[in-house]
Amino acid sequence: MTTDVRTPVAIVGAGPAGLLLSHLLQASGIDSIVFDSRSRDEIEHTIRAGILEQATVELLTQSGASDRVLTVGSRHDGVELRFDGAGHRIDFADLVGRGVWLYPQHEVLKDLIAARLAAGQDIRFETTVDAVTEADSTTPHVHATSADGTVLDVTADVVVGSDGSHSVVRRTVSPDGGYFREYPFAWFGILCEAPPSADELIYSTTDAGFALISQRSPSVQRMYFQCDPDADPDALGEREIWDILQSRVPGTTLSEGPIFQRDVLRFRSYVARQLRAGRVVLAGDAAHTVPPTGAKGMNLAVADVVLLHQALDALLNRGDEGLLDRYAETASARIWKAQHFSWWMTSMLHSAPDASEFDDRRRHAELRTVVESRAGREYLAEAYTGWPHATF
């Protein structure tokens, strides 16, 4: 049997983009249903990175989506670039008057889920979306199966695909795929029980490779070092991991502790060729992915949502489809700026396996050019802390 469901907005994906969009839509008097194949527990306990731009934090707090970001999160007013044995602080507060917050994505999701459920939001956990059809009509359909095997035929005025980099909705919106780049290196990442090794993030590049020293809480550190994309995360012992990390951060003695998670994070850039097909649109990782070097992933999803909320408010409350018509072009401007910044940070801080001596010397000259120029430091600070959210 098939159960018919009707909603103004069907949102596929209970990640930051989907949940924040449902939150903003409700404030505009627009109902929605959110679908996700994962359980609530899985969503809330899959540990992800978490650098939030100042505009993201302001939106979360001012909209009532999260207060904990200010009490549990940690504001950072700079980062350090380390190369040639010396550290160079990029002072965000001095350069652009903004900062970022270290607040992991799974904590943002806990806040959003709690806020949405408290407000009566219909979130269908463990519900798999199989397909989206009739995108060119005014009532696209979502075909899904719930945890108990119930088949759902969901009719909506608009369908939003915010279902991550393996998006089902993207097949309907951008069947020709997208613009793609895969990098010839990856990050070997660990989570460990230890206090922070530094007050702010350290991006360090050495002849042996890159390392990033970050943190998750006062008692948990997140660290990465450059590795081969096919590296086995279980192949190294803990002592080997610490020796590699320490060798790539000269000048800082790392706080060591038990490693309780390890993974290899491949570097990919992707932008869907189309962000909209009729009344079906993409947002967040379903529309684009970036390397983690520039901390743009979740922030870029939030920027999409700001625009999409305006467009759906105009469509569903005033019958004006003009903003939705402009969504893809307007969102793409920021998407490609973020792609460039992420690529730039990545290529400046990592030596590719086939890099020549010329390539490495040029790359070090680029690093010196950035840190020795206020204009260079300002660009990095401006992009890292985030551009103002666009409006139509």
C-alpha cells in the first residue's frame, strides 16, 4: 500500500541545510516535512568538522536555532600559517574585525533537531527517498519508504534536495553530473583525548607534508596530516601517528592522548551543473562540495539556505517565482568564490606528489607573499571568516 502525503515543502536530508531551512520556513509560516535515511542518533553522533563563519553564528543565534554555539563553542580570532620553521598569525580581528567559532557540525545538528522537534516539525528519520518525479510540474513528487516499510508518495509545491554529496535528488536536478576535481592527496585524521595543543588552529607545511592542528573541545583534539588517498587508516600504530604529526609541526609540542577515531579524508571539489529543475532545487553538499582546508562546507550550505528561504517565502506566501528563478545564478556566485578559496588554500599548503623543485619554491614564495603583505593577509582573513550573506 502507498500512503499519500501533502506538504508545501519536502526537504530531503536532515543535515544543516535541510534543518535550518525548515526552521526559517516555519518562521515565515511555511510548513515542511524533512526526510532522512539515517536515525536521529546517527545524525547527532557522526563527528564532523566545525568551523563556523561569523555570519553563520549570527544567523543561528538570531533565528533561535542555537544558543549553545556561544556558550559551548569557542571563538577564534585568528589562525597560524607555519612554514620554513616559523609561525605567522593571521589576525582576523585586526584585519577584518570578524572571527570564527569552533563548534562541530554534529553539535549544530543536535541544536537544530531539538529546536525543530520542540516546534512540532515533522522529521521522518530512517525514511529512504527513492526518487523525485514531476519536477517540471507545480507539484513535484517524492517517493520514499519509511522504516516500517510503508511506501510514501509525497506531493509538494517545492522539493529541496539537501541530502549530501551522494544526493538522490541531484539525479533529477542535474542528470548530467557536475564540475569535478579530485586532488592527489588526502588527510589522515584523528580524534584523541587530550587538551588543545594550541589556542588557535595551526596550518603547517613542511618538506615532509602538511598537518593541521585543531580541536573539538577542551578535552578532545582533531588533527590531520597529508597522506596518500589510498592510505589504510588502520595501518599505522599510535606512536607512528604521533611521530608523523610532531615532525610536521616544528616548534610546537603536541599534547598526546589516546586516539579513539581515525579516518582518511579524500579531497574533492564538486559543483552540480544545475541547481534547479522546475520546482526541485539543490542546497548544501547535494549542490557542491569543497576540500576542508578553507572551512567552507557547512558555511556554504547555510549561505544557500539564506537565499532559498527568501525565494520560497516569495513563492509560497506571495506567488512570486522570480526569486526562485534567480536562485541558481545568485548562489553560484558564492559557490565558485568558495571553490576558489578552498582550492587556493589547499594548493598553497600542500605539495602535490608530482611537484617539482620549482613548484615547491614557488609555493613557499606564495606563502611568504601572503604573510608579508597586509593585503594578502586581509584577503585570507576576509574569505576564511566569510563574506556577508547575499540577498536578492
